[in-house]
Amino acid sequence: MDSDIAEILFTEEEIEQKNRELATQIDHDYSDRDIVAIGILRGCMFFMADLLRLLKVNLTMDVMVVSSYDETDTVSSGEIEIQKDFSIDVKNKDVLIVEDIVDTGLTLYHVKEHLKKRGAKSVKICTMLDKPSRRNLDVVSDYNGFVIPNEFVVGYGLGYANRYRNLKYIGILKPEIYQN
Ligand code: 5GP
């Protein structure tokens, strides 16, 4: 698995440190209210697990499964499909979406709208990574870990063909793996 990685961008220690910083910020901002955390699977799984366990504020949580491209593509199809919706009540609640990466913004734009339509009082976004160079829609991550260049990355939940998700670090996948 490691031999398919061109460059490690963030080590396990750097990710841990970043999660602590994000948790401090979120605890501060939500000190007077509870959070409904909605994770977008599958990419959020490790980030969500680590981040939420660092938070001191009261929270409830649920997940959605959303896909914006085929598992063996590295670019978005331009459409999103909700494969599994959340079932928790978000009406008049303060929702925090937890997502691995904001790229074109398509996924988070639609998920945010979806939550607003379900009556959420506020919707904020927390992402581990932001790839601003590819943004098509006006989506801002309220809490973001790292800004990255326009490279296809894997690890810490992010996969290619559903592999590499369990890498402890985040790294750039060698282009020859997907350019066949
Ligand atoms: P967006 O809808 O913002 O274009 O893309 C969001 C989704 O695309 C993310 O949830 C993630 O699954 C996927 N994605 C975007 N960039 C990357 C990347 O560099 N690596 C991986 N593995 N997935 C990515």
C-alpha cells in the first residue's frame, strides 16, 4: 500500500494535532448549545471518530452515505446521490456536517441545502481537507484542517477504489495507479 504513495502530505501526528485544534475551536463556538453531527460516509469515518471523541460539548450524531463519483474515478460526475439518508431529527437543531474533503463543493452544497430543507436551525461544515483550486460552487468550510493543492490524495478515510482508506497518514496517490 505504502509503495503506491508518491508523497506523504500529513503524518499521523500532524493529523492528531490538527484534530485537537479543530476540537478546541468547535468546543469554544458551541459552548452554549448542543451539536447534531452528521458525517458523510465513507470518507469521514476516521476523522469523525477522532474529532468527535475530542469534543467536550454535548452532541448527537448520525451519518449519510453520499457519492459524487464512481469509486474508480478521480473526478466528480457533477451529480450527487444520497445512498443513505440520516434519520436523526434535525429540526431547529445546530448541525455540524463532518466531511473528509471539500473539492468542487458539489457534495457539501447539496447536503447543506438538504439539511436546511429538513429544518435545521444552523448548518456549519467541518472538513479535514480543502482543495480550493477546484471549487465550482460557493461552499466555505467553517472548520478546515489543511488546505491542499490539486492532487488526488488518499488515507485517513479517503480512498481510491475503496482501498487506502486505512492509511494512518494522508498522501498523494501515484498517478500511474489510476491513469491506466
Ligand atoms: P466535491 O463534491 O466537493 O467535489 O467532492 C467531495 C468528495 O469527493 C469527497 O467527499 C471525496 O469523497 C471525493 N474527493 C475529492 N477529492 C478527493 C481526493 O483528492 N481524494 C479522494 N480520495 N477523494 C476525493
